[in-house]
Amino acid sequence: MNFYTTLNYYCQIVNILIKEIENQSDTHKPTSNSSEVADATYPPAQVAKTTMLDPFIKILIVDDRAAVRESLKTILSLEEDFEVVGEASSGREAVQLAQKLRPDLVLMDLEMPDVLGEPFDGIIACGKIKEQKLCRNVVILTVYADQTTRQRAVEAGCDLFLEKGINSFELLQRLRELVTSKSSSSED
């Protein structure tokens, strides 16, 4: 079974469990006035309100394929210390959402088409996010692992470059290590 098949399988299981939980009780539905931040693929009720004291690592997921975003959201949402605060389907949208949501971490695909037909991939978006200081941690998750691409990512300020196909456990561990190392270095 490949990475995406496994992610899709877990995503389906989680969606079934979520539906069962929602059917059992409506008392835990979050409320939010942040509908202007949410896009069509991310219901307004699920856009997180966060504070400085929030123990969660707030994540913005960016990928042009909805199935990949859903799979990553499922994996991350199963963890107690991660909170997916938004999703974007392009680099341009990622920058806009990062301005509004101020996530702790952006998990972004490299190759994404731009709706305006201009070059605006994950590396360009990473550069804009870092330049504007919208997020401390930007992770590129991609199938392209050549040295030239890695160098472009580093030059744009990418904090971590991971290949798609990484197992879920390692992905979660690497994300935690990145955020923890940046947090402890800023406290010094």
C-alpha cells in the first residue's frame, strides 16, 4: 500500500468516526465568527480561534489536491498537540491565509498551479510568508527531492524539506522537533 492509499484509508475511517460522534451529541460543536477566513473546503465552524496560551501547534495545510489536504488534516487532527487551523489550495492562497490565521507552522506542497497562471509555487509562497514574518515554521512536503529544488527552498527560508511518502510517525515527529527547537531557541 502506498502513502496516499494509506492516508486515504485512515481519512475514511476518521470521517466515519466523526460522523458517529456528531450524531451522538451536538454539545461539542465549536462556534466561530471567523467565516471570512474559511474557504469552501474548510467549514467556518472548524476555523480555530487561538490565543497565545494555546497549547496546540496551529497548522495551515497547503496542497492543490483536496485528497492530500484531507489526509494530512486527518493525521494531524488525531494528535492532541496539533490543530489544523486552515487549508489552502495554492501558494497565493497560503500567503493570504497565513496573514489572517498566523499559524505556528505551514505544511506546504511544492508544485501547485497558480490561478493567475503566474509562477507562485510553494517555494515562492514560503519566501513571501517568511519575508512578511507570517509564520516561523514553513515545511515543504514534496515528491521533488533534487538538490536544486532543496537549495531553492533553503534560499526562500524553508525550515524543513520532507519528501512525500514519509511515514506518518516520522512526519509528526519531525514537525514537533522543528517547532520545539524553534520555541526553545527563541526563549534563550
